[in-house]
Amino acid sequence: MKQNKIHAALFGLAVGDALGVPVEFKDRDYLKRFPVKDMLGYGTHEQPLGTWSDDSSLTFCLAESLCKQYDINDIGKKFVQWRNEEIWTPHGKVFDIGISTNQAIHSIATGTKPILAGGYSEMDNGNGSLMRILPLVFYIKELKIEKRFDIIKDVSSITHAHIRSVLACFIYLEYALKLLENKTKWEAYKEMQIEVNYFLNNNPICSQKEMDKFHKILENQIENYDIQVLYELEENEINSSGYVLDSLEASLWCILTSKSYEETVLKSVNLGKDTDTTAAISGGLAGLLYGYDVIPSNWIAVLSRKEDITKLCDELSKKYKI
């Protein structure tokens, strides 16, 4: 099958992930001295060249489930199979898993319904649902925004149920949806801002305090606060930790301040810290924006299980007629 936006998004995400795996947890100063410029092997996790992490694994689990139909229980089952039976691992072994994600999957495995498994605490706002949510855009693309939000909330809540994580996933997918419609990155960003702000201001889904957490992205004014526009920030004002808001801001900043897929993902990796996840999140968007054909072929060539990923993309494409 000819490569399309599904191939672009999933390969874009996995390639970004694999670029970041060898230097995960390295700080920005280190990467200033030794910047990532190409696909590397080993490093932090001692994994071969082209290895992707749990970010891609759980993305592929979600995509595989969506190839059949949307079923929250089946998605949860796939996540359990990944952790316990090691499906959708790059080399047959899980080598990295977030604390909140691990706890939620354990809860599902021991009988908790997937929709109730994710943590609700403010401390449960790592990037573990944001990193794997992208395939959902192909399912929700024809739905009204209220329904899109409800579905995104449920899928995030499998591992991360706090409203901050849900809002991060919602904003991310609303932007991805605009890119899927072939909008430029700026058209997509402005339209996302308008529609998300309107939705949040007219639906009582969260407190104003939570909405204000996203002011840099949505450019909404906070009382007694000089607004900081995300894309005008300098690199030293961008955080790249595993906190969901940091990850969303960093990935969008990399998209908005870059001019190619390659520049976007390398910039993401070289921010340091949660390198694989920042690059996976931005890489999926950059794939949608720039297309499959501009992802460096030498990076795809060394990607673990590239044939299996292609088959998965083909199946998802047939299901959603993309």
C-alpha cells in the first residue's frame, strides 16, 4: 500500500522515539557538547540501533486495537499483553515503563476496568498517555468536538486520568486533526487555539486554574501575568522533563520553530532529559505535517520491526480509508 498520513504519523513517532532512546536522561548541557545528529545505538538503555521504547509500543498497541473497532477494554487488554506477554516490543523484551503506566496496567491485569485504571492524582501527570495517543486521531476525525473530548478522556484515563493529562492529549490531537486536514502548521495551530478555547470556555470540564496551566499554548491571558507566547520562547525557557505539560509545550515548540521533519526531531532530542518521548510526540506531528517521504530513509532502514509497523499502518489505513 502507498504510504499515507497514517504511515507518516506512526513512522514519524517511532523514528523520533528511536533517535531519543540512546540519550534518554542526558541533560541539555551534555547534548550541547555531543549533539545527536543521526541514529545511534546502545547508550542509556544498551539497545541496538533503531530501537524504540514504550512510547511506540503502546502507540502500536492502540493502533492495533483500533484496526478492529474502538473498544476501551480491548485497548486495555493490549496494554496488559505488552507488559506481560511483551507484544509490540522492539526485540521481545520490555526495557522501559513509566511508574504510573505500570501501576495502571497492573490494575487492569488484576481486574480493574481500563477506564478506571489510571491515576487521578495531580502527581499522576507524567507524559504516559500523551506519548501514545496519536493513533486515536484517525478514529475521531469525523466526530464532533464534544464526542472527541469524551473519547480522548477515556483513552488517556487508561493510564492517566487527571484532567491535566486529558487536556494535554485533547490539545495535541486537536492540533493533529488540523494537520491531518492538510493545514499548514500555523493555520493548524491558530485554528486549534480558537476551537479549544471556545470548547473549554463553554463546557464545564475543568477549573479555570487547570485551563490556565495551558496559557502558553492557548495564549489565554492570566490575571496579573504577562503572557508568554510559546513559539516566541527561547530554548532555555523550554522544559523537556517527563511532566505532561512540559512534554506538550516542548513538542509543539519544536514543531513551530523548525522547518523540516529532521530538524523537528533532532531539536526535540537535543533538548535533553525525556528525549525519546519529546521526540516521539513531536515526531508524530512532524510526520503528519511533512509526510512519510521526507523522513530520512536511512533512519527508517534501521528501525526495529519496520515491516511489522508497515503492515500495521496498512491495516489502519484500510479501516479508516486514509
